[in-house]
Amino acid sequence: MKLPIRASIFSAAALFCLPGLLAAQTAAETASETAEPAEEMTIDWIQEIINGGMTSAVLLLLSAAAIGFLVERLIRMRNKYLAPAYYVDFFTGALANHDDDAIRKEAEARPSILADAGAYIVEHRPHIHRAELRAADEVRLQTAVADAAARAIERHRQRCYPLAIIATMAPMLGLLGTVIGMIEAFSKVAILGDTGDAALLADSISKALITTDIGLVLAIPSLGAYHYLKQKLSIAELAVEEALEAMFAALDEQK
């Protein structure tokens, strides 16, 4: 089922927010099970993120980049830019009416992989009367159109890779921030010795762990979004191949 772009963006936003909502719900349930006053168990997540230092800042920048890449891909990978459902019927009808100009104008007005392929076909289709030469030209034309469509799909696939990179980097950056925080925490213990306050150590460890939390919250939806886009491209690739076969079949009928 094809979703509107607005619904797709809202779904993506919900996917990115879900891990945070689950973490907040778990914290609320834990607080409700304790006998301590609610105000003492409240966690200021914004302050915790700030305490994460530079690692938190980098992860937040990656979060913004991930959302930007995802929204751009959801917009540019709509079916109307890949394999619009109407185009094969339009192309067949235009060929039947010998209206090559309509096919060219459609490619200019509503560009897509199929529209560009249709314009290329009518521009380069063979007009040779000798059957053997015409057949060879048709084979070359089919190869050229298929290669152009495959390159267009591959360009879309390449533009999905930043999400995979972010999904890979985020947990590693989070772990790096945690390791740095743990080093600082145990350095305090080494300096203060037996006179150190355990609460101070616990607070330092909590600040260190927040970066891993942010990294995982970012990586999980980024990885899910990347695989969703890859699957969407695979479906579009099959649709393009089937449409091209139908378009060349319609071209053969015009001989």
C-alpha cells in the first residue's frame, strides 16, 4: 500500500522517538514501584544529555542529519519519481496515436525513471527497414535504456548510505563517550580515595552512560530506516523492469 509522503514522515518521526518513549515509560514504572517521593526519582533528561559533553553534541548533530537524510529520501523516492503507475498506459496510448511529442513533454513536465526512458526510446528508436539491422538496433536500444534505469536506481541507493553510516557510527561514538566518562569517574576515585563519596561516583557513571543511550536511540531507527528504503528501492526496481518490458512490447506492436 502506498503511503502519502506526510504519513511517511510522521511514521519515520515516530520510529525515531519510539526508543526514547519506551525508556521514559520504563523509568516511570520504576519510579512508581519505589517508596521514594516522585520528585526525588525524576530524571532531567535534557540535563543528562548536556552532561554528556561533546560526544552528546556530536550525536545530536548526527540525529539531525539522519532525520534530514530520511525526509529527503522519502520525498525523492516516491513512486511518481521512480515508476509512476499511470506511465505504461500513457506511453502505449501515445505510441498508438503516433504522438511522440506528448511523450517528450511528459518527461519534461513530470520527470521519472520511466518518463526519461520513454523519451529516450522515442528519440532513438530505429527506423531502419531491413529486419536484421532493425533487430540489432532494437537490442542496443533496450540495453541502453535498461542500463540508464539501473544507474538511476543505483544513484538512489547510494543516497541511502548515509543512514547506514550514521547507524554504524552512533553506537561507537556513544561507547567512546561512555569510556571517557568512566575514565573520569575512576580518576575521581583515585584522587579522593576512601574519603570519596559513592554518590559522586554514581553520578559520574550516570553521566558517562548517557552517551551510549543516545547512540543506541539514534542507531536503531536509523538502521531500520535504511533497510526500509533499501526494500522500497528493490520493489521499485522490479516495477521499473516490468514497465520497461511492457513499453518495449508496445513499441514492437508499432512496427
